[in-house]
Amino acid sequence: MRLISWNVNGLRAVVKKGFNEAFAALDADVFALQETKLQEGQIELDLPGYVQNWSYAEKKGYSGTAVFSREEPLQVVHHVGTPALDTEGRICACEFEKFWFVDVYTPNAQPELARLEHRMAWDAAFREFCKNLEAGVVPEGLGYASAEPKPVIMCGDFNVAHQEIDLKNPRSNRGNPGFSDEERSSFTSLLDAGFADTFRMLHPDLEGAYSWWSYRFNARKNNAGWRIDYFLVSDALRGAIESASIYDEVMGSDHCPVGLDIAL
């Protein structure tokens, strides 16, 4: 299977910049989006052969996730189960026969870490959510069906560069949003809970591999970027990973797509 994830930073804008061509070229079995920035009915995508599932933020023009899959999911979960965290459309989790596919858009800690407390609460809830899915437990009281235990594949914009190798300028960014000690430690806790960073597993020493670039200072032209978009898998799937890719040639957003080929 080929799985693709892309923070499009506004889908309506990216559709005008070649989204359909990129979608076709990447030829994914499951294609996840983050930061769609739209509400239901604001866009109609013609994607023959794909089932479309969307999670919307209550706030217009903000956040949002979506998953397009060739296979019809057994069920789709749109919430982590914590009301205070479930208003921004940050989760679109699809149960398939052999695995859960979790698309996530993690909250940004904001300048001066103004939203760090919210971010830490999200990380803890998300970690518990994914471990519960592995165990066959879905959020209670939200109308979802019970599930069987099965491994999790998660992807999306996690809004953190985990290690110094994951961004161009680690020294000058230490303590900034996305590279604070708290966020990096929280991401470590997610991995320690039983998940593998597929790209670093296959490319442990590869430098200059980034998925996001600021729009300022010619950052993308100079490859002064950050790797904040990931595919993580349950440890049980480590042996099934075939390749992990960053498609930095694909334009249209300040992020580029990332991908995972896995034998399931």
C-alpha cells in the first residue's frame, strides 16, 4: 500500500495550484490532508475511485483534516473523546480491515509558547487515543462502534521537529514553537508508547530532509526547513515498512507531501 500525507494550508488555494495533478501522480491507496481550512459544502473534489471523509473545525476557515481512500473504512472517528480538544477537526481516523489509519493536525504552540498548555493536553489525549485504538477501544459516548485490536498507522503535521537533524537551524530555534523541550519530549513519549518514526527508521542519518519551509527569507529555495510531517506506525508493523519518502518537489503549500509504502 502507498499512503500519503500532506498539509495543504488551505485546500481551496492548493486546488488552484495543481492539487489534482499531484494527487494523481502520487497514486496513493490512502491520502490524508491537514489544514484544509474549509467547511462542509465549500468544495467538491472529483476523485473517482476514492471514498472521501472529512473532519471540520467549528471555526470557519481554520484547521480541518480529511482522508481519501480507495477502500471504504469500516468506521470513521472524528474526535479524540475530550470535548475541550474536539472543536477544531484535528482528527480523521479510519478503521480498515487490518489497521487503523489516523490523520492528525497537531495544534501549534504559538509564538512565545502561548498555547503550549493546550498543546500538551492535546499530545497526552492523542497518545492515549492511539493506544486505545490499538487495543480496540474507541471514544465512548460519541456513537462509534466497538472495534477489534489492530495496529495503528498515524500521519500528519505533528508541529514538532523531534531532533536537531530535523531542522536546518536547531541552535537558533531552541525553545521556539515546534522545537521546545516540552514538545520534543512529548513526541519522544509518543514513540516510547510503541510507535516508530518510519522516515528516521529508514534514514537515521539523512540531513536536509524537510517537509515544511517558512514563506519568508527564501527558506524553501535555500532548503532552510523543518521536518514536522510524519508517518508513525505501531511497533508491530516495523517489519512491513518498505519505504518512507518526502516529496519536496511537490509545490502548492508551505508543506510538501510525505509518504509511506508498507506491505499489509
